[in-house]
Amino acid sequence: MLSLNEKVLESKNIPWGYAVCFNETCQLREKCMHYQAYLLQPKDQLSEHAILPSAWQDGPCQRYCEKKLIKKAWGFSHIYNNVPYYLEAEARRMVKNYFSSGNGPYYRYHHGENKLSPRQQEDIMQILAKYGSTDGLAFDHYEVDYDFS
């Protein structure tokens, strides 16, 4: 996996609406994604979402998000390969329901508009394990990216 020194965090990587932190005295600011988002936001653009001082007034910051890389995934073309044919529609419906009751979010993760976090990947494999073996199953694509959760 890439180290933090090998992948540069840029303002274009920050998700829209991501809360920024402007606490310049925080001891964790160099490792916090919220503070890094603040440093990278264009100076002519104000963020609508900010971490309030109440988050750090009574001890450690409640909104701290460590700057780290994770392995994200997308694409569902082969994840149903081990599901028996007669159960495939039900398994697909359960995976779709994991995101919501509609097809939109499912297809955004399938086509790479959204990327699955490691936790989401694990949850989907647990759903599929109810319908067959998950041995050898993989999502279509993987990439290393910053964790904004």
C-alpha cells in the first residue's frame, strides 16, 4: 500500500461538504483530515461546514479524523459468481438494500462514481456469505485513497 508520502492530498480530493477545522492550536492538526481540508480550501471559497469549538473544549477532539490511506473498491460484475443462480436475484436485492431501497446508490458504487470503504466491502461480503462462498470474490476495481470517514 502507498505511504502518505507517496500520494499527495489536493483540494480536488476533498469531498463536497466535508467539514473543515480551523483550530490552529490543536496538537493533532497535522494528522487530522478536517484541518488539512481547511488548509487546502481555496481562500476565495468559504466552507459551509465547520467543526465547532465545542468539539475540542472538554478534552480530545470529538471529530478528529486521522489522515490515512485506505483501499477503496467499486464494481459488482463478479461478486455474485459463487451465488447459486436461483438465489442471485435475492442476493443482489440484499446488496442493493444495503445502500438504500433504490437502485441509484447501488449503481453509483457499481460504476465507480462512489467508492466502497473497507467496512462497506466487508459488509457486502458478509451479505454474500449467506448465499455461498466468498472465496475468490473481488470487486472489479480497487484504488488507494484518503479516508474521509
